[in-house]
Amino acid sequence: MQEDLFKRLVSHSKEYGFIYPSSEVYDGLGGVYDYGPMGAELKNNIKEYWWKAMVQVHENIVGLDSAIFMHPKIWKASGHVDAFNDPLIDNKDSKKRYRADVLIEAEIDKLEAKIEKEVEKARKKFDNFDEAMFRSTNARVLDWANRAEAIAKRLANGLKDNNLADIKALIEELEIADPDSGSRNWTDVRQFNLMFNTQMSNIAGEDGKLYLRPETAQGIFVNFLNVQKTTRQKVPFGIAQIGKAFRNEIVARQFIFRMREFEQMEMQYFIRPGSEMEWYAYWKEKRMAWHRAVTPAAKLRFKDHDNLAFYANAAVDIQFEFPFGFKELEGIHSRTDHDLGSHQDMSGKKMQYFDPELNESYVPYVVETSVGLDRMFLSILSNSLVEETVPDAQGEDSTRTVLRIPPALSPIKCAVLPIVRNKEDLVEKARGVFDQLKFQFTCQYDEKDAIGRRYRRQDAIGTPYCVTIDFDSLENDTVTIRERDSMQQVRVPISEVAGIVRQKTEMHRLLEQIG
């Protein structure tokens, strides 16, 4: 069922102009996608929602747009040159390449799926079901949970210690097969650096090597003092950035979930050493509230990291239930003073803040929030795509496909439709209404096909309101406004349309929910 949903999602995205395979006329380019007209609008709206929630609402968070190309020593200092690797494994029979940790995590997911299925069966079977008691006492659930925990711990230790031989041994012990061919004939596991590199101008060799940034965070760190001095911010304060990043993924998969060119929305929050756990807890809850304003709480969960990076003292993911399971949507990390300290050591330039209240200088600690824009886009589509049975104009059941996108994020806020297209006075009236609204919202004018088909087309791209101009509109300046989710239609004066649309689609409605 979930696999069918995912296939419909991919198909719907292309059919209605959300996402296209990149370079499709040349048979595509793996792990790269283009955002179509509807996709570009939705993507921009998600960016706006994040930016306003970070920069507009917080007096002590400011924005930045750093360059993609940066000095190569930045990536040496950050650890990316030496340690930005994924464990790679090949199947000797199928010649397919996989991330070894992803293969093992898929086995953990299978065990967790068994647990959830068992819990759901018990929930239906027993009245006054105590889920916590069931999870802690049921023998099968305990066995699966213990096995999943043991596998996760062994994988984490293998990655932490770079024990690639044990990671392969774990794959063999779990009898993990190639998902495509079923073969268990694996190569050894080896590390694969994920950074793309290129050359600057005509400088040959290592001196001219540049990297496409694998994350946007380092552009924030190296500009820490510039931003602090020019904005006169006092610790604690944050720097927010939205930008492209690039990773040479071994296997780009699951549509836009894992890509080689993607976009991040990151905020680095600079704080006093010793206060990091307080701010870590604050941003953990704040970011979850941001997601819950547009996504049902049941689709979201926290997942603590089993394997902390050497520079972090706390890390958690906010996971979303995609059609292929719960996966990372956003990470919140307490990065200590590693980044600023490393750049201070590598560059020889002080990365310190003078704290007037303490009358001392120190290298600030950092709490990071980092959400993948493309993954956020996919989560919104996954949660919004619905096929339902509704009555048609004749009162008979028919099926409609609707994207129940939160109205503030919808690509098109309002569609203006003349009831028929071959009446000049109706078209002129409709055009007049459209011309009034287009300066206030992203609107669409549509006069092709029967009115019912046009409603369905707007439902499929998630338009919250359709405004229909009919013959009564010529007499009394009223129109029919149709609401997407309920399909209810009401008669209102043309002068009230903008206010009705604005009330439901303005971004401040979301911002007020998260406080």
C-alpha cells in the first residue's frame, strides 16, 4: 500500500509540474531533479516559512548567503577532507553498489515494522489497551526490540571505530541480500569520500583544487565574526542560511529523499560554553513545533543518534513517516566549539567573542538545526496526497485526487474560473477579478474544459480556493467561492474574495501556531 502511494506520488509530481527528472531528454542524470512550475512555488513557500520562523520572529537571528566555492583549507579544518565518508559495498553478481549502513538499517526497520504490526494487532484485540505495558512484557516484541538494539549498537560501534570488517560480518550474519537480485555475494566494505571536487582557473594539482560544498554550515562558521560585528549581536545569537549543497552519494535513491544536489536550511546558534544542553533542549522542541504546524504529530518523532560525531555531545533527528518508513527530516546537534576552534587553529585567526557580562573572551559553543529542504518538500507532498470518493455534479460517486497542502504553503492560493469560456462578457469579468487578485496572491486563471474538470485540476495541485464567475456575477458582482477540502461553495461579493483567501493562506497563521 505504501509502495503504491510512493509510486503515485512520483507520477503525480511529474504530471502536475512539481518535479521532473533532470536532463530527461538525454535519459536523465541519476540523483538529480528539476522543480517544475508548481514545485518551484511550493519550494519557495517552504523557504519563506522557515526563514520567517527563524529570522523574522527571532530578534537575535540574522541571515547569510555564503558562496558555494570556499577555500579548500575550510574543508580540511572541518574534517571533510579526511573523514567525510560513507561505507561502500558492492554486490559481485549484480554489480550494484550500496551503502553498507543503509542495508543494515533496513534490517532494523524490518524488526521495528514487526513490532508496530504486533502492537496494532493487540490494540484492536484488547479494550483499554496499555501500549507501554504491552511493549515491555510481550515476549516477541521484546525479542525483536532487543535484536534491533543490538544490531544498531554494533553498527554504531563499527562506524565509530572504522571497523569495516565487522560491518561486513554483520551484513553476512544478518543474511542481507541485494535488494534487486537477491544475491549475497558481497565485496569488502570500504570508505568513499562524498565531496565533489573541481579545479580553479588554470592552477593545476592540489593547489588549485576546490570542492563543491557538502554542507552550508561552514560558510556560517567562517563568517561568524563578520556577522557578529556588523550586526552587533550578543551571545546567544544565530545565523541562518538557505543554500545548495552537493554530495557524491553512492546510491541516490527514493526520489528526492537522497540526491547529489540538494538544498539545506540551516541555523547555527552561538552560545556560552556550558549552556549548550539548555539551548539544545530549547531548539529541539522549537523545531518540532515548526514541523507540527504543517504535519500531523503522529507522522513525526524524535530519534536520538546512536553514534555521535566526535565533536558533538548531543544529537537528535526529527523523523517523518515517509511512504518508505520513518526517516530523518531534520537534525539538531550540539557541536560544542569544534567548528570555530578548528578554523581558529587552521587559519591562525582568532574566532573568539568578548562577553561584556563575563568580561572575558571565549570560543562560543554552537547548537545547530539543519533541515533538508527537498526532504521537507517530499514530506509535505507525502502527507498531502489523497485519493477520495466524492459525489459529482450528478450526485454519483467519483474519485478525486487532492493535495491537502497547508494553504499558506500551497503553490497557487486562488484560481479564477469563468463558468464558460465562449462568452466574452464572462471572460472579461473573470479577467477583471483575476487582475485584482494577482497582486495579492499567487493566482491562476483557467478557462479550459468543463468547470468540474477545472475544479479537479486545481484540487490536484492543492489550490485552497476556486472563484467561479457566472452569469449572476454580471448582474450583482457576486461570485461562487469553493473551498478545496470541504468542496463547499458559497456566494460572496467580489469585494470580499481577497479577504477570505487572505484569512486562510497568510503565513502568519503558521507562525502564530509555533509562537
